[in-house]
Amino acid sequence: ETPKIFDSELRFCEILWEHQPVKSSELVRLCAEKLGGESTTYTVIKRLTERGVVKTEDAVVTALVSRGEVQCAESRAFVERNFRG
């Protein structure tokens, strides 16, 4: 099952998917440019790592969940919510 990714995290993931694999310091810089908040980026990386969405190895961040997997999960959730399956 694809972990739930919230809207603010999704914007982060979009940047990651576009640039991965990417050093965490570079990812922080990219997110600060596009989203603002350097310390917030480290928090998001930690939170998504704990939930199995990304992995960090030797300061390099990589997504464990693809854009397609997230889109499919969101579509399923939308149908469940709005059309009762």
C-alpha cells in the first residue's frame, strides 16, 4: 500500500522526483527556492523517511514511491471518498 502523502509533502516530492537522486543539501536549496523554509525541508525528509516514502543514504535522498504510485493511490482515494468505491 502506498503511504499517504499530504499536499505540502507532495510539492516536496515533485522536486525530489525531478532531481533524484539528490544530495540532501542540494534538495534543501531547491526546496528553499521553490517552497521556502530550509529547516522545514529537513523535517519533511525525516517524516517521509519514517513513513517509507523516501530513503537517505550517505546524504543522498531518493524516492521509494514513484509519482505514478502516488497518483494511482490518490485516484483510488478520490473514488472511495466521492463515489463509495
